[in-house]
Amino acid sequence: MMVSFLSANKQNRAAFFSILLIIFTAACSDKPDDPRHQIKILIDQVEAAAEKSSVKSFSEHVSEQYKDKYHDNRQQAMRSVLGYFHRNRNIHLFTRISSIEINEQVPGSAKASVNVAMTGTQVDSAEQLLLLKASIYRFDLDLRKEDDQWMISSAAWQRIQAREFLD
């Protein structure tokens, strides 16, 4: 009887500590309603759409009011994306988010800086970029929350060196 009580007690303690670990881990992770977490998800979704060469999925994350230095509107930007997808049949991206800044003065507004290495083959580590001739860019994104969803409202990009990507 005493043996079963001790083993049950050990099982209870193990279950208790497991529950504490789960609660602690959840408390330390990004909260789903945290804007930075939502923006990270947006960037992951745009990356996945680009790797699938899906203009439709890509465009779901681009604001109807999109405008940048080279495109007066969203339609022009999507034509450029389509052209890129046609010229590059195999697209593999390796991304690093440099920063996400939430604009406290303008609610629903943010900026993100993302380094992106673009290759025609799978890249599993940043070190592989040194061996490949990857096109590496920094994208500075202006983001706006529209209908409870973060959207890309503008983007600027420039080529960077591999060492900048690795920093």
C-alpha cells in the first residue's frame, strides 16, 4: 500500500511539474495577439507564398493601398512579383528578421527590416550562403493593420553583402 502511494505521489509530482513547464513555456512565448508575433507570422506567410511561386497567396498580404518607389499601386507590384516567379522557377528563401518596430504614435502602423537570401537551391544554414551565389537583399517594410490583419503597405529593398546578412 505504501509503495503504490509513493509511486502515485511521484506520478502526481511529475504531472504537476509537466503542467508547470507547459504554463511557463507558454508564458515566455510570443502571445498570439502581440503585434510583433503577428508580423513574424506575416513574414513567414509571405516567404512560404514566394517559395511556392503563388502570386495569389503573396498578394493576400499586400495592402490594396500599396505603393513603393517603383510601383504606383498594388497591381503593378503584383505584376513584378509574377515576373520574378516566371524568371525563377525554383525559389528558396532564407530569411532573418533584423527588426520590428511598432509605431506607438500611429496605431496599427509598424516597420520591419528583413534580410532575405534568394537561391535556386535549398539553404539550410547561413553558412551555406557563403558557398552559394545567393542574391541577398534587405527589405524595409511598412506595415499597416487592416481589418485586424497586418498588411504590407510599402517596401524598399537593396542588395546587401553576405556578411551583412550574417551579422
